[in-house]
Amino acid sequence: MTTFPAFVVRKSSTGDVSVQVEQLSRDDLPAGEVLIEVAYSSLNYKDALASRGHPGVVQSFPHVPGIDCAGRVVESSSPDWQPGQEVLVTGYELGASHWGGYSQFVRVPAEWVVAMPPGLDARGAMIYGTAGFTAAQCVAALQHHGITPDRREVLVTGATGGVGIVALAILAKLGYRVSAVSGKPEFYDLLRKVGAVETLSREALADESDRPLLKARWVGAVDTVGGRPLANIVRSIEHRGCVAACGLVAGDQVPLTVYPFLLRGVTLAGIDSAKCPRDSRLEMWRRLAGEWRVELPEELVTTVDLKGLPERIEAILAGKVAGRTLVVPRAE
């Protein structure tokens, strides 16, 4: 194939940002030791921002979004990877400063590539994607800080989003009792199907008081939203509890005192995925393919091609997407 499709973001001399499916050649791709034919990518909030040319995500134009991809190696100048190997890439600079997975082919540095774990295929890996990888790190952080299933309930916010739904599923599989927060009541039945013992509206975290501590309600939490809700969660965590924080859709400011940390010994664990050390990265994928493997209801998995991406991007920016969206970048 001399050319292949890619979802390209361009910025005009007047600052206008546009997106369209274009035909590229391998010579157009950025440098890297490994060329991968992409079977699946996925749609994340960061990808939606990249499609708008958000300066906090995209450094230069033209740009191809897609912070995840899975497929097979086509060419490699690295001895670590051979043509035909099934692989995945998440994080690093993929889809940010480096062209990403919304392309039938990607070229990346060899050290970014992860061998497909036994028990997963490209579709399964991208149902997880960065969202599932982040969720796994959140669960690992709770476990590391002694949050066990025999204690009080664990809270998951943004529970219909990619991180939230996978975190809920993993925690439920491991025996935790999970309270799920979502602003989409039409999905509460699905959240209970995935494993939530309780579903809560966003108003459950709407306390506007300036009290340094609130009544202890949860032993731990996976928070995907940040802002005031995160502050209220931290104030509501019982003694020696832990909150794994990985999002900011509700704001990047957290109005807190130090009292939850000093009087209750609460841990606030920040979760970063893009630059996760390789040993930890491989361990998370091993768990996701093994003892933590979960199957989401098909109602929570949507598949689109590159032409269908713009509509889905608008939906995720409007907060109307639940679950995971897979992206198939292959030519017809």
C-alpha cells in the first residue's frame, strides 16, 4: 500500500483548526525504530482535546491524535521487535508531541512498545487503552496503601467514563464494595451490572462548606474528576484511607486544608500514565490480561472508523459518552 488513511489535525495561518481524513505515506510518519499497522485505537478525552488543537496537548501541526494503539509490527530496526509481533503502545508522547494511533500505520521508538500480553488481543487491549491502564494503576495504589476488600466501601467517580468503568469492574471483581458516582442516571443499571453496590449522583459530592473534615464515608476512592469533588472526597475518607486521583474535568484547583492528612492520615496518590516506568507498565498490563481481566458489557463499547470520529469527539466533549470507544483506522 503506497498510501493509507489518517485523521489529521491542521492549523491555518489564521489560527483556525480543522480535522479531516487524509491519505498519508510512510514517509510522512515521524522517526522511530518500529513501524506498526494499527488494528485498533481508542478515544479518550485527551484525544478529543488534541482534535481541537489544544495547546496543552498538541505542540505542532499537522498532528495525528490517538494516545493508544494496538496492532502488529510491520518493520523494525530494533532487535527487540520483529515483524508480525502483536504489540500495543499507550502513553509516552503518542498522540501528543508524536503522531498517534488515528492512522493505519504508526512509527514509534522501540522503548515505547509493549508485547501483547498473553490473554489479550488488539481489540481487548484497546477496550482498556490508557483508560484501563490508568484504572489499573489506581487500583494498585489503593492496594499498596492497605485498602482491602474487608474494609468500608470504595468510591469511584466518573464511573461511566473509561477510567471509572474499568476501575469499578476491577474493584468489584477483587471483592470490593464499590459506590459509583455518575451524572448519567440512565446508566445506573449498567453500573450495577458491572459491580456497583450503590449508585450516587454528583450531588452526593456537592458539599460547599469550608469544614476541614466531613463525616467518614469511604475507605478509599478512585477519583477521575478533580476540583471540589476531590476535596470533598478527601475530607470524607476514613482514617488511613487513600484516594487515587487521575482527572481534572471538574477543575484543577482542590480547596483543602491539611487536616485530612494530619488527623486521619489520608493518602492522596497521584496517578500518571504517560511516563509510567516500564517495569510498572508491564506489570499493569500483565494484571489486566490476567487476574484483573474484566469484560465490559457490550453496551459500553462503541466502535467507529475515522470518518465517524468527529461526531464521537463532539459527544465526548459534551459529556455524552459512556464506556469505551474503539477506533478502527484501517482503509476500507
